[in-house]
Amino acid sequence: MNRLDELLKLTVERGASDLHLSANYCPCIRVDGEMQFLSEFPILTPVDNETMLRAIMPERTKIEFDELWDTDFGYDLPGLGHFRVNTFKDTYGVGGVFRAVPEMVPSLEDLGLSFSGTLRELCMHSKGLIIVTGPTGSGKSTTLAAMIDLINRTRKEHIITIEDPIEFVHQSKNCLINQREVHRHTRSFAGALRAALREDPDIILLGEMRDLQTTEIALETAETGHLVLATLHTNTATSTVDRIIDKFPGDRQNQIRTLLANTLTGVVAQTLCKQMDGGRAVAAEVLIATPGVRANIRDGKTHQLPTAIQTGYNIGMRSFTDSLFHLVEDGIVSPREAYIKAVDKTSLEQKFTSAGIVIDKTLIELPKAGSIDEFEMASADMNSPELLKEKAWRLSTDRNTQARDGKKAVELMERAIQMGAKDAETYMTLAAAQAETGNFKAAVETVRQALPVAKKEHNKECLRELEQQMGYYKKSKPHPGVVG
């Protein structure tokens, strides 16, 4: 098994949602919403990282990446599942993020959502527009997949999905399902959506309403008697309505308000919260298109939608504030986590105060491993050999001798070497740190070890510095200082 597949296997085994591969860092996974560096693996060099990612890119994606410097595609690993991949360029080189998509399509019952009854009601509609929104990583795709699965099990219709890339693969049960991937089976969302109208669909799943043209066709498709399910990257139901209208020029917005008011069926805005006993729970805001809601949209009174949500609890509506409050009240999510995820923090805090719930708002530095926690370095920095070298060099060569600390610098360099850093600059920095501790014999030996490495790397600047260091350390003198 190659290194990438080994990392993806570990990602799945540890229940992580994402694997991050960044040049000059250890691999990193996200578990229950939190980043965890895999320090047992060596750092990913810029060359190795780019080679590893390009090896799995489709030819089309390579061309797109070279032109745009970022791209999306899917990667399948038999026996483990499907991964949605984004590759990009950053300060140190090429990076990649792998989102794990389970092979099994989740059922609505298995998700255990507190608002699953409302979702079941939405799935019974035969026409209209249903939008599931939320930030990246909020579970939108999972919710939509579960809704499509429910329709697939309970109705006999034709479903077309248009995605970039395809995530959950649906098997036709009672429905016929055709799944199309943008750039693989079709040129664009808008083109596939327009073509879908000639493919006898009943239900269309649109991966994302990215641009004005796609949004307009989606609204027109819903108006012509089809059920359209789509996603947007918005935080609340109200902002979703505003975002759709604001996509269009000012002279068309009244027309779009009317079209949206006539076609909208419901909006589910969701986010994931860390549970106190592990795992994550969904908090959601749900807007149902009642006659009153449609009138607010049509008349441009979207500021009244939060009030409509509050008064529509009996028909399945709910606000983010109420959803978060109930998660805390039920002992699922901590008050602090709910407060962090809240959009309207003032309203949530008022509800907590009325219920006698105290929020811990203190900001405490996360502990670091061993004695390195004294360095005031972020946990991400502790997993970057480049940043470790930078910090150790300063501790070893600062012109202000009172700012130096050779012992700490040696600890940092030992960590960098354990993580796989073995270039000439690493040994040069270690030598400076050893000399600062007074261990000049070790410093001289480290310089001798570094010289052939620098020559092999053709690093002339490093060679000059090492030759100067050798002169200092042979005379039992620490580095005279270059940082100030």
C-alpha cells in the first residue's frame, strides 16, 4: 500500500472526516471537528507532496490545476470508500484535502436528526425548491443524500443528480437514478440542468447553485413542476433567501422575489457541533414556505423571516438559537460549544441566563507536549519543521544574548529531526543550538555532518555559514548573533 492510501486508510479507521496534506507539515486529520497532527508520520516535502497528489489527478484535472492553481476531483479506494479531493497551492507548495465519503448511503433514520420529521415532510413534495445550506463541512451532502435515499425507497420516479464531484453513489431502488459529474459527464452545472429538462426527470439534485445562470435555471425548473434539491454556502435561512435574490441585477430582483416566493418549499441551514461524549450533533434552522413566508419574500420583507420561524414551530420550523439551546438542555452539547457556533449569540446567551446555564468564555492556551509548551508556539507550528527551525535559530543566534535559550532550541531541533527534517539548514541550526548550551564538541561534529549535505544540496549560502560556524565552535565560542 502506498503512502497516500495508508494515510486514507488511517483516516477512515480513526473516524476522521478529512485528511489534510500540506507541504512542510505532518499529515493532519479532522476528528469530531478538531484537527489532529499525525506526528508519527514524517513531514511532507513540497516535491513529495506534489508528486503524490498529481499521481491521482485525472488528466483534465491536471490541466485545470496548472491553469487555476486549485481543482476538485474524486478518488476511489476499493474497500474504504470514496474521497472528495481539493488540491491547491500555498506558501510552501501544493496541498490537498480529502473529504471521506462513506460507501453506504446514510438513511434518514440512521442520522438521528431531531428535525428528521420535517425532512420527511419535505421529501413528500412533488415540486418546488428545497435548499440545504451551511458552511463547508456542515453535513449538507449527507443530509441531501439521506433525503434522496428516502425518496428512492418510497417513491417510483426519475432522479437526476448533478454534482462536482459525485460523492454518495446511489443504487436505484424504486426510483431510476442517473448521476452526472461536472467536467466528467457534463461541461457545467447550468448545461446539465438545462439538459435535464429534456431527460424526463421528476426530481433533480443540484450539488451547488454556484452562479447566476445555474440559480435562474434551478428556479425555473422548480416552477415548471419539478422538485429541485440544492445547496448553498450560507449560514441561516434568511441569509439564503437574500443571497439568491442578491445574485441578480437590481432591475431583476423584484421578478426573482416573485419567482422564489412561488417555488421555494423549504430551507434547512445546518452546522455541526462537537458532542460532549464524542462525535458531532447537527444544529439546524428550518424555514418552511408558508403563505406568510412567501408574502414576506415577495414583498421584500426578509427581515421578518426570523419572526416567522419563531412562530412556525408547530409546523416544523425552528431557529438556530432554539436548536442549540435544546442540544445544551439535553446534555448533548456544552454551552461553550453552542455559544461558539451560534449566529445570534446575544439571543442564545439570554436563553441560557433565563435557564440558569453558565457559559465558559475563557480562552486558555492548549497544552503542548513535554516542556515545549513554554515556547508560546501554536500547535500547528509545532508540527512544521520549517517553523521549528525558525524558532530554534532565533533562540540560538539572537543578538540579544538574554533572549537566547540553547536548551529549548535543541529540543525544537530534535523534534524537527524526528519529523524527518534532515537538510543542511536543520543541522546548521542544531549546531548553533548545541553551541549555545556549551556543548562545542557536539556542535563541531554536527557542522562536519552538515557540510557534505550542503554541498550535495548546492546550498552556497548555508556552506558559507557552516564554515564560519566551524571557526567559532572550534574556539569554544557560541554563535556571535545574526538575529536582532
